[in-house]
Amino acid sequence: MYAIATISQSALLHNFSVVKKYAPQAKIVAMIKANAYGHHIDLVIPLLENADVLAVSELKEAKKLREITDKPILLLSGVYSSEELQQAIDLNCHCVVHHTSQITLINNTTQALNVWLKADTGMHRLGLSSGQYQECLSSFKTNPLINITCIMSHFACADKRNHPMNQMQFEAFNTLTDNKNNRSMANSAAILSLSKSLFDKVRPGIMLYGASPFTDNDFTLKPVMQLCAPIISIKVLQAGESVGYDSTWIAGKQTTVVTIGIGYGDGYPRGARNGTPVLISGTLCPLVGRVSMDMIAVDIGNKKVSIGDKAILWGDKRLRVETIAQYSNTISYELLSNVSARVSVISGQ
Ligand SMILES: *Cc1c(COP(=O)(O)O)cnc(C)c1O
């Protein structure tokens, strides 16, 4: 008995249609990095027939992806050596140029290359300043092998609706890229809340997987991953008895506590606090005590359950991964992408 993550095909297709609804004119660059946010690329790619481009962070991911698809692959951090450039060309990747150290390297290409220029409009992580952007443009303009496919930038605070950074970055991007057709700025949060930033290519990640970047609205997104694990022990505790490491939870009255076969070794967050909901035969029951490597304990009161019954940890409309993220002081992105190799990930309806 072990933990299983089921990937809902219909939910992913539905979420893709939500992207289309919010950005009907835009091309869709589906974010597939980190093994499709933990959903496994081999299960997800067949459902993304209508995506225009697939984006990953690293060559290693691009390589895996190329084995299963002919679609354009965007390499989000670009290349850092001539060997990497050659590999990117062999895999027919589009390369992001985000740093001036990549200019000479890219200019030495011996084959035609699609390049996405990444501008830094305020996030200050990756991206060219406006001076560097101009330098890049003029350098690449004279190279017939380089096709500047798109100008992109990334929002720092798109999940905070009225954050002043959003307007600032939007304006900086607009000024820099005036009258250019091929532009991309919007991640999921911007797709759902900043329609003027859609431009002609959008980059949805988390919303494809059915988690909302906002705490106050799920935008009808449907959870794609359902994480389940079996009940492996049932005990009746008396008032005053504790459960788990460090005895952080003590029963206030007689109650039934079940042990579920999932823990931080599977990617269930160790930070999940007492009271984090777990769905057991239709009822939300509170997690009690510390999360261990292989198991958690849940107070089910006087419910009747059996060994082997399955508990849902997240991925149900009554128990979204966003809720678990709140209870464990993190974000849905981290929980989904942290599901470990020990968990079987399977395809479902
Ligand atoms: C991951 C990523 C996205 C997608 O962000 P979500 O919030 O998951 O929609 C978009 N753009 C870039 C550059 C990214 O790295």
C-alpha cells in the first residue's frame, strides 16, 4: 500500500480551455518545467495538443521532452556554453537570451536559431536591462542565422492584484518593445487578472494544473493531480495521549486516530500544521501531530473506517492543494513539484 497521484485528463483539458477563454487571441506557451509541475511530462504532453510552444528550464528537461513531442520547445534559461548551444540546436529548441554573456555564444551559432529576448522590467532575477536589450538587438540584427522570435518579460507580483509593480513592469515592457508583434509577459496570474498584458503569447503554468494563483478565486480551474494514500493503522486514543514525534498533539478526549501511509518522503509537506484537512470517506478530518517521513496521523473522531481505505491529501474540489499550501506556509507550486519519485503517478479520467 502506497501513495498514488492520479492525473486527471479531463481537468487538464478543461484548464487549457480556461486559458483560451481568458486569452482567446494569444498563442499558448505551456509551462512544462519541473516535470510539468510534478505531473509527469509523459502524462501531460498528449493532452496539450493545442499548445503552441512548451517551455522548460533546462536542457535535460528539453531532451526528455523532445523524445515525446515535435512541438517547439523553449529553453527558459538559454545556454551557457557552445556545447549547450549545439545540444539546443540538435533538439531544435528556442533559446532565451537573458544575459549579455550569452550574446557572443549565440552569435557563433552555425545553424538557424530561434531566440527569445528576455527583458528585465523589475523582477531583477533574469533579463536584460533596456541598454543591454538594445545592445543585443543590434548585435543579432546583423546575423542572418538568428531569428528573434519573441520578446518576453516576467512579472514579480502578478498574484497581488493591485501591486504597483504590475503597472510599472507593464509600462516598462511596453516602452521597451513599442510596436513589436511578438511579445509575451503574462503568467497564470496575469492571464486571469491583467488582460492588457496578454500580448500575443501567454505563458500559463500553475493554472493548467488547476491551482489558482489567487487565494480568493479558483476561476473554475479543476485540480489535475489527486494525491491519495491508504489508511495503514487505526487506534483509539484516550484523553491525554499524544501522537507522533515530539508529542505535539495531545487528545483532549477519547478519539480515533488513523495513520496514513504518506509523509514528507513522498512530498507531503512536513510544515503542515495540526488541523490541516485530510479528506477521509467524504469528511474533512484534521491532521494531528508531526508529519513523519512515511506517515501522518489524522483524527477521525468517531468515524468508522477500515485499513486500506484511501485518504485524499489534495486534489478534490473539497480539498484543494491551495488549502494545504496555506496550512503549511508554502505555495501550491512547491507542493505539486515536490511529489517524490516514490509516489506512483498514473493517468486518470
Ligand atoms: C514558470 C514560469 C511561468 C508560469 O508561471 P505560473 O505562475 O505557473 O503561471 C511563466 N513565465 C516564466 C518565465 C516562468 O518561469
